[in-house]
Amino acid sequence: MEFFIAQILTGLANASSLFLVACGLSLIFGVTRIVNFAHGSLYMIGAYTGYTLMQVLPGAIGFWAAIILAGLVVGIVGVLIEILVLRPVYRAPELFQLVATFGVILVIQDLALMIWGPQDLLGPRAPGLRGVVRILGEPIPKYDIALLIITPIIALALWYLMTQTRMGVLVRAATQDREMVGALGVNQAWLFTGVFALGSALAGLGGALQLPKGGADLLMDFNILAPVFVVVVIGGMGSLPGAYLAAIIISVLNVFGVTYLPQSTLVLMFVVMIVVLMIRPYGLFGREEVAGEHGQVGEPERPIKPASSVMRGIVVVLLIGFVFLPLGGSSYSLVFVTDMLIFCLFAASLHFLLGTGGLVSFGHAAYFGGGAYIAALLITYSETPMEIAFVLAPFGAGLTALAIGWVCLRLTGVYFAMLTLAFAQLVWSLVFQWGSVTGGDDGLVNIWPAEWLKPTVTYFYFVLILSVAGILLLRHVQHSPFGFALRAARDSHRQAEATGINTRQIQLIAFGFAGFMGGLAGAMFVFSKGSVFPNELEIARSFDALIVVFLGGVKTLAGGVVGAGFFKGLEETLLRFEYWRLLMGLLIIFIVIAAPEGIVGSLRKGAERIGLRRVENQ
Amino acid sequence: MSISGEGVFLQMNQARNMLEVRSINSFYGKAHVLRDLSFEAPTGEVIALLGRNGAGKSTTMKSVMQIVRTQSGDVFFKGQSITKLLPHKIAKLGLGYVPEDRRIFTDLTVIENLIVGQQPERIDAVKWTQEMLFDLFPNLAERRNNRGKALSGGEQQMLTIARTLMGNPSFLLLDEPSEGVAPIIVEQMAKVITQLKSEGLTILLSEQNLHFAQLVADRVVIIESGKQKFYGTLQEMNERPEIRNAYLAA
């Protein structure tokens, strides 16, 4: 019993940072409708800044001042991000703003690397709170007790701010109908900035507060995202009590998990989430998403058409170029084009889901990496012939997608997106934690293709044929009745249902199909590299694909493929620089602001402007 | 204090017309909704904007507020062009917008809804307090601590008006105040509008309900497919039944 209570207290103390970061994210989303992916980065800056300040400021007062100052600094960083990056894109389609926040993540990662270096920093312990107190005979760190007191105080202060002040009333009103708040004379721009500052400061505070229990490292930005998303989904988007309760549930569960089921802590978190969502689809205190009810932003979509003869010509010329590449190109260029083709198929599969299906999957890497791992596991453990492993991989990925899609499709909009990311993170953590089978961080090696496919040139043709076929098949499906039904479900769920389309079924099939194609890309990938590591399943890999699709243009059929080609070329160029993430991030932000239609859309507009292409009416 | 000739003219003009809409054009995407629409709202009058469903009444309201950006033409409020301003700036000048479909904040209490609308005092308009509004809408007084979603349709409609009045406007844009509320509430609405007029407010209200417009309006604008078809006093419209028959639902 004593042990039990001690465990609960530790869990409550651990909930502190999680709660602060989650409620910051929730607040920002409520008002701006932006899922701030850079929120983990703000948390990371909070930790690093707090660390540095604690080195400078002496004593107990210095320690606590450092935490508060870290919050303030991160609040200011948030204001800068809001004004410089997000303000120019508020009028762009909602999802495009996400890409801007991906750019911010990359920029912050490299800035943190520049300022604090690559080594992990161990957090200093709180002066005066170094020991333990015995509660019912069990040792509890004093700092945990401090957190147990501080967190409810912050929660109360937030509650007061949100319910008892005009600022809080305005924030809640804007969460519901920001246009109306503007029409009543409230300057939305400053309200947005204010909320962004507050949300960021909370993330920074969370980062600094956890220092004595952890530290600061360059991976903490992505590592906090999945638990934070889970907390927000369980608690209900926009609900402070929900975030608090969910953070406590997850943290307490985690503490018990570490004691009793150390291998499955992450899995446990997802089990709880799934149970909660089965009972309350919008979280414990959440409400159904009504985003998009006041009309869509951005220009109306152009009708999709078969490719024009000019486009077909370009594609044919490009393909002929690829076919003859082995004659002229170096083996390096062959490997590069192989990589690019694989990535094009991966991006096209996400583009299909996102553009045609309107299903924003934030965790598409799960199927790419999943396909790769399935093939690698089959080869490693059952000595399956390569051909069979290769064929089974996409099916395995497709089935995984069906299972994950079945749960995620119970929700829509941002909840759906966050769930897909959380599940991808679950797959990643399974592979990462289950080292005895998957090799953990060391990955699986010696996964080579069959003898007849071994030569680089042969494998190149193999990939060329399969990826082009895959992309054509995706394109074909987009033009098929199934594609039309999928778009109908995307554009008007209710009307599609009323027309007799089983929208959930259609979307689930699309999800599985996209997973299958992602798995195919993954299988081609693993045999071209001969190995696979958990980073193929990472959030960063999912984000690469998302960035590519947005850069290419969501509303254009060729967007995924063109974006992927562009991205690979760019990566190849930028990787030569030490701080390529910084450059990439800045470039992404620039493109988002300057070319909100993506590459294909902007090229098309440009061509129309100079008269190369007829302006289409309707 | 010297007043130039132009200044006098402007002031007189301002005194005569609180709002001037001059051949505005508005679009939803590619759909051309308002076509060279013009009319005026003389200070102190109630102007009814009449037309069938889909004629462009709500769009006119939203275009004045720049919630829908006008593509060309101009809107003058007290002699000042407002087409380049953002909605919150326009609201701050003293234009109060009451949307159709009762867009109250359903998760907020009645009092909190009023707090959102609150703006500093203006020299040329009544300074409203919560208590004054509760006098004007006694039903709301009893429900001041209820959430918006607990209110009846009529109460929600009153709350949208009260919320906008908290901004102390000198000009009120009322989008279909009688739509979908019980007849007894419609009568109450008419009384409120008359009272607001007597407090010095200029009001532009959009209506499909001709009977309601007859009760309160001094002047009428009739639009059809985003074009102005008639502009004149209520009496002038009543003298020409063919106009009514052509552009308004029976």
C-alpha cells in the first residue's frame, strides 16, 4: 500500500511537464486552429535555456528565477514565430500552416545544436531540494513534492486567467468563433499573438521544470510530441481540466508500467487512449470538432483531369531519360535516382491519402518503415526468399494501416491526424524497445536482394518499373469511381453518406491502400540499402513525406511526385552543409509564405500568367 | 476655429448619411454576389434591406463589415472610407454587427458573451451597461449566468443584439433579426428596434419578413441577385405594389 501511494505521487510529479506542454498546445490550437508541431521544440528551448540560466544564476532563488525566465524567453520566441512565420500564412489553407511549423522545428534543431552542442546535458538538481522525504516509509524526492505543489498552482492560475479575466473570456470566445470576435471589435492578430506567447511560455516552463528530473537533449522535441498528443486527445482538445487529468493518468500509468511491465510503457499509453476514445470519441472533456463550418479558406479546387498531351510528353521524355541513365550515369547517380524514385512512390501514397482522401496522416512513416521491417524480419528470422518477403511486405504494411486506420477513422480532422502520429510513434517504440527481435537502435542488417537483382543497374530498373507502376496505379485510382467517392467523402461527409457512399469503409480502404503503397516503397528501400534502422519509422520521416506533399501541392495530382523529386534534390545539395536543417527549415518557411499553392500549383499559375497555359474557367 | 467649405460639406453630408454604400462588388470565390450595389443610410433612420432568399442581403451586411472583402466600390461611414479596414477596426469606429443564425458563444455564459462585446465609450453614442441591457431584454437578466447553449432561440437572438450593443455602436447592422423566432419575440424585437432608434441609433436591418419591415422601417432598399432594384421611403414602396410583387416573396 505504501509503495502504491509513493508510485502515485511520483506519477503526479511527472505529470507536471506533460500537463504544461499539453495545455499550451491545446490553447494555441483552440484559438489559432493550428496544431503547433514546433511545440516540442519550444519545450526543448525551455530546457536548454533553463539549463544555461541555472549555470549563471546562483542559489535557490537563481534556480527558480531561471525556470520562470526560461518560460518568459520561450514566450518571446513564440511571439517571434507567430509574427514572422504564422501571420503571413493565416489566410492559407489550415494544413499548410503545419508545414510552416515543421520548418520551425528544423530551424530550432540546428540553432540548439549551434548554441548548446550535440552532447546531452544532465539537469542540475534543485538547491535545497536534493534529498528525499519519507512518506509512509517510502522515499519521495523533495523536488517531486515541490512539483506536486507547483503544478496545481499553475493550473489554478490558468483557470483563473481563462474564466475570470476578459482576456480569458476572449480566448474562449475566439476558440468557438474567431471571426465573430473580430466583428465585435477585438483585434484578432494580437489575441493570436497573446495566446501563442502564453502557450509557448507554458511549454518553456514545462521544459525548465523537468530539468532536475531529466535534462536537455536534441531529441526531446520529437520525444515529447507523442505523449503530448496522446494527452490532448485523451483530455479533449482545448480543455484544461482534460489536459490535467489526462497528464496525470498517463504519468501515473507510466510509473506503474515501469515497475511492472518495463518493456511496454509506451504500449500501455496507447491502450489507455484507445479505451478512452472508444467510450468518448472526443476525449474526456472534449467536444466534436466543428472546424471548417464557416467555409473553406483558399481558392476552390480545380477539377482533376487526365494529363494534357504536353504533360504526357514531359513524363515520357523523363522516363526515357531514366531508362537510358545506366548507359551514361555513374553508379552514384543510379543510387540517387533509385532513392528518389522510392521516395516519390512513398510521397505519392501519402499524397493520395491527403489530397484525394482529405485524410491527413501525420504518421505515414509507419507504413514505409513497416514495410521495410516486415521484409527485413522475414529475411532475418525465417530465411524467406527475397521475392516472397518483398511481396509480403506491402501486404503487411497494408494490414497494419487497416488496423490503425480502423481506430483513427473513428475521429476526424485534427484528432485523426494526431492519432495517426501517435500510432506511428507506437510502431516506432515497439521496434525501438523490442531490441531482442528488431535489433533496436542497431537495426537489421544484411538484407540484400536475390542474386538476379543484386547488380545496381538491375535493381535500378526493378525500382523504376515498380515505382512508376505504383504511381500510375495511384493516379488511376484517383480517376476511378472509387477516387470520386473518396473525394465526395472528403468534401462533404454527410452528403456523401446521403448519396449511399459508406464513407468510413471507403476511407478505410484508401488508408489501407496508401499503407500498402508506402510498404512497397519501404520494401524497395530496405533491399536497396541492405539494412533498416528505427529512424525509417520516426516522426521526422513522416514529416519529410508531409513536407514533400505540401511543397509539391496538395491540390494537384502531380504534387507528391514533383515535391519528392524536388525535396530529394534539395536534400542532396543541402546535406553538404553542416547546418542543413537550418537551411532546409528556412527554405520551407520561405516556400510556404511565398508559394502557398505548392510547386506545381505555382508553376501552373506562373504559366497562366505569362500565357503559356490557358486560364481555366471552372 | 475655422471650418473650410469642404469641411462643412463633409460634416453636413456626414450628418445626413451615416453610411454610404457606393457601387460595391463582392465575390464568393468566383461567384459574383453583389453587383454595383449602392444605397445610403440617413442618420437616425431605420433602413430595411429587403430581398428574397439568396438575393445578397447577408453578403451586403458582411461586405459593410469587410468580413467579406469588397473587390471594388467604396463604403463610407461618417464620411470615412472603411473598405480598406479590417473588421475589428470597423467595429471600433462604431459599427455594430449582429449576424444572422445567432452566432453567440454557446460555451460562454450570457454575461461572458456581453464581456466579449464590451468596448470603450464613444462620444456620439449611448454608453451601454450590462444592467441597461438587462432592462432592455428582461429575459436575459434571469439567465445571466446560464451558458449560451442553454438559451432558447429567441433569447439567443436577443443576446446577439445585446452583445453588439455592449460595443456602444452608433450604427447597427441587424441581419435577419426576425428569422426563426416565435411571433411574440418578433413583436418584442420590433419594440426594441424602435427604442434603439429613439436612443439615436441608425439601423440597417435585412429582412424577408415584409410585415416586420413595415413595423419599423423608415426607408427600404430592395435587392435581387445582388443588384439594387429599389431605394426609397417605406411610403414610396407601399405606393408601388408592382415592386413588391416583383422582388419580394408573397
